[in-house]
Amino acid sequence: MEVSDMERKKRNHNEGSIRERADGRFEIRVTAGYDFEIGKPKRISYYAKTKAEAIQKLHEEEYKIHFQKHVDPTSTTFLDWLRLWLETYMKNKVKQSTYVSYRGYIENHLAPAFPTLKLKDLTTKLLQDFYNYKQNTQGLSPKTILNLHRCLHKAMNQAVLEHYIDFNPCDAVSLPRNEKPQVEILTREEQQKLTYTSYKYRYGIFIRLTLATGIRLGELLGLRWEDVDFNKRMLSIRRTINRLPKVDYNGVGNSTEIVIQEPKTKNSIRSIPLIPNIASELQQWKNVQQNDAMTSSAAYQDSGFLVTNPFGGYLEPRTFKDAYDEILKASGLGHYTFHALRHTFATRAMEQGMDAKTTSILLGHSSVSFTLDTYTHVLDSQKQEEMKVMEEFFTLPDMPQVQSYAIAVTPMANGFLLNPVDFEDMSIEANDLQYGIQCLQTAIAQKLATMYPPTPTPVNEIVLQQGEFVVIVNL
């Protein structure tokens, strides 16, 4: 087979080659990365039926490999850098749920807006306009914009560290104010109805367990019997079960899979005390599982999980939500998400006087401030009750409707000197006595508007000099 000059040039540079095999197929060989085990470049082969297909495949693979090996700050697009960053720096670092979120931000929001923008050309102003557009035109929530921004900030920070750009354009962006989380809770009456109805259903124990602990759905479904210490009546949160988009070599596909993993934060790994009756009901649930094992016989597989189907397998979130919705409907209540049970636990705990620090730890929150901000509705009512202890300090005796104050009057050659007995520094001189009294009356009234009225000095206790007399004014 003849080899073109272009193909020979590629082979000479050890970037890729095409050769026809004896069986008529075409073999495409490319250098893909580095084999650290043998200390040499890694060679990968692909096969095609025709030469045209082989050339197209060679170009596709060389583009991928070139993109993975080289980042040219002058020509690399913003979108290519984001994809490279995600696959190279994040895929093996973050949990699958976080990876899926990051990829969603990139492909669903950033890719359509910046398909050809060069990495070097991204500016703070352009990014600010993009966030404004997302919020004002597309109606993206402040929380989603904030999460998108955090993802982008990490990617651009890596570009700064590798000197592809001089500074991170995300640093100077003005973000929308994040909305307070919408807290959906059951009233005490609704909680009582749901609890009562839950006793009629197979999975009702786990509704009650959630109302008594505030655990998340994924945490509930991830519980194993080894996480329950009946002697200490403690429940340990160590893992979660969630259904997430499946991640393969090419990224995120359309299929999903059940993922069992550790909680996403260290704070979420925690221990929660169990109240006695809930601990007792969990022990009774073991009898249900034993009965399932006897009924299902060989079909039963002991998975070790608390929440199991009649065959011993774990339940995935969608299945459990269906069971929860059935119990909710039977309770005669409106629609409440399962997460509302978590909010209800936190609300009841704080209403009963549990301090914010303890509540925060039990919920697995990142900080006490987050807990306080989330459950402001509880704190407002508590603050009103707590402030009542201050009332006695500001409960003053009833004040008389009319107060009478004495003015000592000293006759002078050209008028009178008037001195209010109970108000210092208010003496005045007046040619006309009546006018002077009116002026003092006004001045004393203004003074009383800013202070608690002093007790009037009895007239018989006022010491007068020769020629002086007393005038009484009523206020």
C-alpha cells in the first residue's frame, strides 16, 4: 500500500500511522499518553474497514490526544479547557454526584454560550453579562448561578496556576444574592397524622425514624445493621445510596446507575442518638426481615441494609419515594417532599429548646451559621419568647397624668429671675413674670419628652431667700 506524504510525516513524528493488514483491514496506531509502568509512550491501535474510515479515525484520535497533551494559551478554547480540567483534575478527585453536576454546568450552560471563545479572551465583564443573562432572561436561580460560578472558579484557578492566563476573571464578578432556602415543614398536627398512618405500612418505621433523626433520604437508604448500636442507642451515618447519571470514559451518558458512597462532606459522617421507642421499633423491624427471608426462601438475599424489599435487597430512592407518597396520601395531607421530614425534625428540635450547635451537628450541616440561617422561622418565635425575660426591667410604675413643679421666683430691679426647683440649668430672666412662666413651662415640657419625669419637690421643703416666692406650674 502506498503511504501519502501527510501520513508519512505523521509517522515520522510518532504521532500516528495507518497500515493495511493482510486481512484487508486498516490499522490505525496512535501514541496516547505515557506508560509509566514501562517508561515509554503508550501506543494504541484501532481498526477500520476502509482507508477513508481509517484516515477519519486517525484525525479524530490525534485531535483528542493533541488536546490532552497540549494546551496552547493563544489558541485553546475556553470550552476545551473546561472539559480537559474536568477530566484531568476533577474526575478522580470529586464524588460522582459532584462530577455529574460540574459536567452539567459545562455542557448545559457554558458550552452553548461560549462554543468558540478562546480561553485567553474570557473577561470578568463577559462573565458578569453571562450571569446577568442567566438570571434575568433565563430565570436561573441565584443558588444555581452560585454553584456554576464555584465550578468555573476552580477551573480558571487551575488555568492561572499553570500560567495559561494571568488572573482569574471569576474573582471580580458580582454574584446575585443567594436566596434563603425554602423550608417546608409539617405542622405538629400534620406530623401526628403522618406518624399515626405510618404504622399501617411496611416502610412506616422509616418515616418515623426520619422524623426522629432528620437524616437525608440517601443516608436512610444507605444504613446497614452495623450502623446501629442498640446498647448505646446510636445511629451512625457512614454512606449514602443515590441514583446518578452513569459516567464512562466519554463522560456522562443517558443511562443511570445506583451509587453507594460516603456522604459528600465530613460533617455528614456523624452519629445520632436514638430515642428509646424508635430503637425498639428498629429491633422489631428485624422480625419483618426474618419473615421476608422465610417467605422468599432461596430468592432472599441478605444485603445487610436496614431498608430492604421483601427479597432482602436495598431500595433505591425512587421506589422508597413511591412508598412515602402512598403513606402521605393516606394521611390526608397535601404534598410534602421527603426532605420536609428532615426540616420538620430540625424545627421541632429547636422549638423544644435544642441549641443550634447540637442541631447543626445532628443534621450534618457544614456550620452552625447555615443551620441558623435555614431555620430562621423557628428562631424568630423563640426570640419573642426569650425577650419576655427583659420585660420586668422596662416595666415602670404608672406615671401620674398631671405633674406639678415649683418655680422659685426672685424679684429683681428690672424683672424676675425664675429657677425651676427640679430642673437644673433652666433658669431664665424675664421682664414680665407671666411670660417667663410660660417660657419655662414650654422648656420643662420639652425636657420631659426625653426623660422619665422627676419626682416634684414638696413646697414645704423648698428653701427660699428673703423676698423670693414660689409659683406652681402643671404639666
